[in-house]
Amino acid sequence: MILENNSKLIMIGDSVTDCGRDYNWIASYGDGYVNLVNAFLTALSPESKISVINKGVNGNTILDLEERFEEDVISLNPDYLTIMIGINDVWRQFDAVLQPNTRYASEEKFYDTYTKLIKSVKDKVKQIFIFSPFMIIDTKDYPMRNMTERYAQICKKVAEENGLIYIDVQKEFDKFTNHLSSYILSADHVHPNVQGHTIIAKAFLDSINFKF
């Protein structure tokens, strides 16, 4: 397994990471993939003694992440870091386009901000895992899905430029929707149910060579 024993793993992101965690309790994992990752690491690899911390915040864009990155990541001195961000930067361009002062990053701003965040923490951790943003939808010919894929490509570019591990969550969901309806995993194409979170958790655990 890539994660070393007695390590601290911070998993930061938006609502998909947050998933109902208690912001006032550091040992609150929410009900999503972070909780599942913690459960597998604890139950099946107790000797590793890996501490998992959920730092997802509902509704966050990469601009919000930038504002809290020092407090929620750097100041906590993690050994490993996962980042899942981008879907709200896409979504706000569809559901809030007529609302004033809507915060989201353009593709160029998204790349610049992501790169800045990585450079601020890269030398302080052993490895960073970048999750792709995703849409859980049956068709690929859909404007929001197409934009999400462009933001995912930016995430992949940032990972490759910095020698980080990129986790293509969209690919994993597409494998599922080749066989069953996306509605089995999500009612709004963005927020997964427990089956959907299981797919995300498995993608991460595979990326660290976790043995089930």
C-alpha cells in the first residue's frame, strides 16, 4: 500500500466529500466515500493506523478551497492529501448564470488556482491524489457533462505536471452506466448515493494499492 503506517490523510473537496460531516468534530467522516475509505483502512488494515480527516465543504468551488487551504490543509500537516473539486465551478455556470456575484472559476482560472494550491503544499506531503470532477449521467452528449470533462482534463494536466496521482472517477462511473441507469447511483447526476460513493472509494483504494 502506498500510504505509510501512522500517516495522516486529509480528504478535501465539496459536498461529495463533505456528505453531511459534523464541522465541529474532526473525527466526523460524513456518509460518503471518505467514511468508506476510513472504514476499509481501519477494519482491514488496522496495523497501518492511518488517520483520515474529512475537510469537504458543501457548495465549494476551487475559489472557496483556496480561501481555506491554509487552515484546512497546510496547518494540519498531512502526510497525504486527496482533492476532489471542480463540479461546482461547472454547475454554477448552468444553475446560477442569472444570479449576481456567483462565484466560480473559468477554465483558465481553475487551472491557475489549482496549480497554485498544489505548489503551496506539494513539498510538505508525501503524495497528493487528484480526483476528477464527474457527472453520473447516461449520455455523454450533454453540455454540462462536456464542460465537466474539460475541467477533468485540467485536473489531469495539473496532476501530470506535478507528478501526482490522478483518479479518473468519471471513467469509473461510465463503466457502471454502460450497464445500468445513472439514476441507480444519483438522482441529480452529481451527488452519489451509497453505491456511487462505493465506486469513488474503490477508485481511491485501488490507486493506493490497497489489498482487500
